[in-house]
Amino acid sequence: MKIIITGSLGNISKPLAQELVQKGHEVTVISTSTEKQAEIENLGASAAIGSVEDAAFLTKTFTGADTVYCMIPRSNYFDPNLDLDAFTRKIGDNYAEAIEKSGVKRVVFLSSIGAHLEQNSGIIQRYNEIETVLKKLDVSITFMRPTSFFYNLEAYIPQIKFQGVIATNYGADKMVPWVSPNDIAAAIAEEITTPLNGKKVRYVASEELTGDETARILGEAIGKPDLKWVLISDEEALNGLINVGMQPKIAAGLIEMYAGLYNGLLGEDYYQNRPAVMGKTKLADYAKEFASVYNQK
């Protein structure tokens, strides 16, 4: 099977490429960096150097493929000139155009928990829009909706070091469904190689824990067994992000998303359609990696 992977050698795309190559598929990885080409080829894949912001490049690369995996690249939330909404919409539109013009018939798109919402979902609102656009295409698509990424917890390392707590506007006594990129990659590999006729939503999660349980596990890993997860107001959380330099509009979108996670709005569809089997990686496994990053900062 000829498979195109976007996302270069990121946290999901690299293990995904490795698994698909090992299973004997012809894999091409799209990357903007020529410096990644040798590493991609060392995995046994081919490199297509170009940008997902270039619809013509995507169309050319997708042409002749059996399946494509599409994801939105991560952005710098501290860039004052970034229009995150416009950037995300543009990439989504480029994917739609390339899929339609290339004639590819099987797509896996990395969406997000909360993509069922048309409003009040903060920075992930655009995923609802992209899913809506892609649903109109005459192709079979799996919308992967992962939950909260383990590695996003690394953003709280400075706060843990200087304040001794994790303080934000979600978590605490409420459940947070966490996920490992490795488990997402495994689920995507399964979807890519499974025939589908139509459209499908698949949630991916590794473990469901309260914020308090999350803090305890991380605290034990870094030698702070009494680490607490403290719930603060939306306003306090917003001011904290802005004070460390995050673009105010993006910070407001993050806080709205977190508020939806805490009040249950973001996860309402997830809990009705949660995975029958959770991923293999648990927070205790990831905590070792978290501790390594913590000790380096």
C-alpha cells in the first residue's frame, strides 16, 4: 500500500512511519526540512520536501497514493503575528483541495476531542470546521479524535519549579482523558490499513485520571510526592498565560478549551463514544520522560 504521511518526524508521524514501514508499506513522509530527509530515508521511507501550506505540492504528492494521513502542524503560540484561525483553516482547505484533485480515496485526519462542537471549544474550534469540509468529499475518511496529550503537561514544568504546584482552570477533582502519541500512532496505523466505506470518528485515549491523580503520579516521578493540582479561575489562568508571553487571543482560546474540558462540554461526545480499549501507554510510563525533561530545565 502506498501511504503518504504529513507531520514530518513529529511525535505521532515518526512512530507511525516506523510501524507502517515495518509492515511492508511504501511510505512517503512530507517534511519542510531538507535536514530531515536522511533521517526519513533511514527509517525506510521516502521524503517529500515541501509545505502543507502549498496545495499544489500536496496534490502532486498525494497523486497515486492509496491512503493519506493529514494533520495540522503545531504553531508557536507565542508569535504575536500568528493568526492561528486563518493558518488552521488554510491547511484544512489545502488538504481538501489536494484530496479532491489527487483522486486519493482513503484519508485519515488527525482531529481532536471536542471537534463535535460548533462553538465554545476555544482553539480547537477550527477542527469542527475542517471536519465539516472534509465530510463533503467523496472519499472514505477516519477522523481521529485524540484526547489531552501527555506531553502537554511539560508546559507546567516552570510552574512546578517556581510555584510548587500545577495551577490551571481544569483538572483537579475532575477527570482528564490523557493520551500518548505512540498510542495515537498505533490507532492511526490500524485505521490506515483497515478498509472503510464512508466516514468514521474514532477517539483515542490512554488513561483517564483526575488532575489530582495526575499530579501525584508526576510528583512521584520528579521527587515531589506531595505535588498538588490546584484549580484556579479562568481569569487567573488567562493572566498567567499572557504574563509568560503567550499571544492573548490564543491564550483566551486555550482557556476556553480548558474550561470546556472541566465543565464536561468538551468531552460529552467522547464519553458517549470512548474507546473500547485504552492505549498501552500509561501516565506512569510517560512520567519517566516527564522527569527527564523536568531535570533538564
